[in-house]
Amino acid sequence: MAFTALSFSSGELLTSSKMNLMMSNFKSLANQETTAPTITKIPRAWVNHDGAASMVGSQYNISSVADIGFGKYQTNFSIVFSGTYGATWGFLAGGGQGDNRMRNITLYTIASTFARYKGRNSTTQQSGDEEFPMSLVFWQD
Amino acid sequence: MGFEDITFQFGDTLTASGLSAVQSNFTAFAAGETGVTPTFNRAKAIVNYSGTSINFSDNVSSVTQNFVGSYNINFTFTYSMVVVNSVSRPSVYALGNAHDTTNENATVVFSMPFFEGGTGALNFYSVFHHNFNDSADSYHQPESATAVFFERLEP
């Protein structure tokens, strides 16, 4: 149920339906439903996927993930970002790594409806792009 | 307009202004305005920056450059210290990532270590940016970087 903008006027009869709407606004705000005020400083979207771009576990405001090249991925959002956003990342819990080589994830395209990023290992060689399970969280304020 | 801590007393006349204030608290909470009780799992501050240019932020006043690849993220507040295992530590914890948002063929990725500036409460966090395989004194300026700060809240 969408967030309801309520106003109260002096002398107005206070109805149970209006108080119920106010009560439901708590849930609407918590769930960030349509028209609810945007809560700042919380993630706008997140995704977990394996090295083959199959989504694993929970995601939020994500429609799909595509493998667009070895080690390269495109995550498509079910929302539209306006302006700049950023991402933090981590390794997918339980995904497992086969060795102790350092890895990192870097964004290289930020678009309103998708983000492109790639996994890298610590070599500076061209072949350093790498597929591995990962988690990304997208932030905007 | 900040969050209004409203109390309704038994026997009080319920006023339109009181109920309107409750309704406006939804917006104040969402925006994290003055007076909002700190919320678990919600970041204390956030910034996305390109050099010293801020793309978006909350509770961050500025990003200043010490030299290329070394920055101070300046808060609008001074964080407190907490004692963990008998050691005084900042109450703020950082999460961040640096990006090259232009080059899919880049052969490097950028690490983003946070540097604790001291043992006392401060109003900034220091950040360095390195490429993988960089030497210790080599720095890099990424296209953009995101830093999110969480504050330790006692339950």
C-alpha cells in the first residue's frame, strides 16, 4: 500500500480510517513503497550472483544480471537511478575462492538502469579479469 | 524542519497541529533530520566524490586533497570514541570502493584503504587510493569513489 500524504485541519472529525492510514504509513515508509519519503543513507539496491551471473540468495531492486564477457557483468535495476550513484562490494558468502590471490571489483559503467563492473585479480596483465561470486550494494543519497 | 518528539498526555485535546507533526515526522525520519533517533543499520554519513568534487553526500561537509590519491573526508559531526577490548577506537566504521567508471579494459583495480588519523575523536577520515600492485608510495586518483560510514550504536 502506498504512502498517504495526510493533513489535519482544526475542527475536523478524526476518523479511524485516517488514523489507520497514518499507522500504515509506518510500514509504507519502512518498505520504501511508492510515494513514501526516501530514506537517506540506506542501500538503494543490492545483488548476489555467482561467477556465471546467476543470482543467488536475496536481491533488492534488481531485475537481472548478465554475463557480458569473461569477468564482466551487467546488473539491471528495477528502479531508475537519477544522477550519480556508487557501489560497495564483497565476496558472496559461501561462494568460495580456489586460491589466496587478491581480488577486487571495479565499476566501469554507471547508467540509470544498469551498472557494468568486472572482477579483477591482482595481476596488471590484460588477462587479469576474473569470474568469481560477488555481492554488490548500490548507494545514492 | 527537524524531527519533533511529541508527547500526548491523557486528557489533552488532540489537536490538528499535533497530528500534523506526527505525519511530518515521517519525512523528517526519512531525511535523517535533526532530532531523529540514530537508527541501527542505517549509515551515519555517505559520500561519492571525484577528486575534491562531491557528487552526492550526507553529513559530509567536504573532501579535501592532501595530495593526489590521498584525501580527507570531512564530516559535519565529530565522532565519539568507544572502548573495545580495552582499546579506544573510533565509533565510526567505513566501507568504501573506488571506481574507474570509464574503461572496461582497464588492467587495474583501485583499492581504497581508510587511514585512522589518531587516537582521539576527529571530524574526518583519511583515505588513500592505490592500484593493485602499486608500490607503497604510489597513489592513484580514481574516477570516483564511494564511502559509507556507520556508527557503533549500543543496544
